[in-house]
Amino acid sequence: MSVKILIKRIVPADKEGDLLTLIKELRNAATACPGYITGETMRNVEKPDEYLVISTWDSVSAWRQWLSGPDRVTIQKRIDDLLGAKTEYEVYHYNPIPAPTLSGFKGWEGG
């Protein structure tokens, strides 16, 4: 079962560029890691200093292997040093619910 990892960070404006560079480094390295599916980075509309990264993996074990890997540990330490705080992670099982279709409705034209 796939998992989504939620990573929330508070980022002072003067460190935003450096953080985004490091996040790109992490994502580039993750793409070569077995089990990585996708990742996205979002900025809170109401709290512009808050960023949320969502990383999707095909299993908890794939995520944990990446989490403890030397490439990630090195970049993560740079992020923690930059922000002055240890990054925290929340891991959620991900079981997408199929989108409803209209094919069973009378009068559906299919297009």
C-alpha cells in the first residue's frame, strides 16, 4: 500500500530561496530511489512562511530506506541547520478512492 509523507516547515523569508534549492536537491535524489512515486511542494496562502511537502512512496519500507539513506541524511542536515529546527514527518497510508463515473446514469452521452 502506498504512503504519503507530510513534511511541514516554517521558513523565514530570507531563507526561502536556500530551502527551495535544497528541496529540489532532495527531490532529484529521491527520483533515483526505488519506491519513489512523486512529490510536491506547497506554500500556505494564509501563512506564507509555512511550506508543506507531500512525498508519495509505494511502501513504508521504501520511505524508511530513503529516510535513512546517506544522500538524504546529508541534505536533510543542511535543511535542519538552515532552519534551526529538526524536520518532523507524518506518514499516512494512501488508498485512493476511485472517482465516480457517469456511465451508469441515464442520458449519459459519454463525451
